[in-house]
Amino acid sequence: MHEPLLRKLIALNVTGAGVFHVLVAVAYRGLDAAPDPIPQALVLTGIVVAVSATALALVLGQRLGGRQ
Amino acid sequence: MRVRHVLIALALGIIGINLGWVLWLGVTGEGVARLADVALERVPESGVSNPVTAVLLNFRAYDTLLELAVLLAAILGIWSAGPALTGFLPGGPVLRSLTTSVVPLLILAAGYMLWVGGHAPGGAFQAGALLGAAGVMLSLAGQANAGLPSPRVLRLAIVLGVLVFTMSAVVLMATGAGFLSFPIAIAKWLILFIETAATLTIGATLAAAYLAGEPPAQERFPPQRGGSEL
């Protein structure tokens, strides 16, 4: 596996996780109100897209690396 | 060289300030109509009582349809890179027996997640993730195809989500309801139908993505017993 690419992917995933957490926190609307469902739905969609993009990038990196 | 570094730092600073400002407005914004009120008010019309599922499968169904398309594109990209890499060695007896008891539980939990998504936290994504986890576990225990079905069935499973979602939308459009607008009378069953297909697709895609290539037609390591189907 190409090491700089691996580092970038980890950085991207850490950033993404941070954004997801911020979005989940933004959904809070006070103790007596239901949380905003739209950011939560966006996060659910985002997680799946992030996972599939990471998987594709890992496979491409592995093939580019030429080993295993 | 130095000028470029300063410019990059400046540009990043401006972007950061803008993002912070947008976040500040989003969190503290008063007098601004939030989509939450509109969405929560219309949840009873969506066919499900869980607001998040209502948003995902009804109000913003386009997002979910396109997300399934992203999954399909990703797995096609992974498969086009070549055949799956050599699998792990067959697991020891402890891991194998653990797999045969945990994988059925994961499948059961996925079915529960799918059903409960209508009225409580849960839904197609969580259920699909559980199925994908079952596949990863089988793969780690030494099954070269991660418990995925034969290539023909697998291809069907991979496109099932997009296919069912699009066909439902086209049929709705043909009957005059409009693309992706579910009539309230059948919304619940339509959402359950689409979510079931999406669960199978997400689970199969995640497990197939873990193999990092097109799975072999025949298993390199035949399963010891049971638990070969996802």
C-alpha cells in the first residue's frame, strides 16, 4: 500500500468523522424539542458514501502499489 | 515560494472563517425557518413514524437513491481493478465456531433493524452495515467469497437497491403520483419494500468491497459447515 495515500485516506476519514459529529450536534434543538432529522439523515447518507469512497481508494492504492 | 505559502495560509484562513460563520449561523440562527419544523410536521404523511427514516426514504428519497448509485459505482470500480486478492487463511476452530454462531445473529439483528426503522432508530443502512459486518467476519475466518452468493446472484444483489428504487419511482410516475412521491395509503409498504432491497444491496456491497476485487466464482476454502449465505 502506497504510504502517503494511506495517510491521506486516514486524514480524510478523521476529517469526515469530525464533520459527521458536528452535523449530529447541530441537530440538537433543546431538551424539549425533537432533534432535527435532516442533518441526521444527511450523516447516515454521508457515512455510506465515505465508506464506499474509502474502499475504492484503498483498492486503487493497493493496485497502484503493485504489491499484494 | 514564500508568497505561495502565505497565499495558501490566507485562503485556508478565509475558508475556515467562512465555515465557522456558517456553523455559528446554523446553530444560533433565530428567526430563520428550519427545515426540522417542516419535516417533523409532515412525518405523519410519510408512512413511517421515525422522522429520520421519513426524511431518508420519503422527503429526501433522491439522496438515498443517489447514495445507492454511489455504492454501485464504487463496487464497479473495485471490481474493474481485478479479481479479489487471496483470502485469509482458514481460521482456527474457535474463530470458526464463533463465526457460525455470530453470523446468524447478525443476520437476525439486521432483519430487526430493518423492521424497527419504521418507528425507532434503525433502518436500511444500519441493517446493511450489520450484513456487511457478517461478510467481513466470514472473510476473516477464511471464506474466500465472504459468504456472498454465486456471481450471478451477487450481481443481482448489487443492483437490487437501485433497480427496486428506480422501478418503484417510475411505476409511481406512470400511475400519476409523481417520481418518488409515495401515496400515503401505500407509503409504509413501499418504504419497507425499498428498504429491504436497499439492505440486501448495502450488505452485499460492503462485504464485496472488503474483498478488494471481484470475488472468485468458486470458493477457495470450502466452508466447514453452514453460514455460507448472506
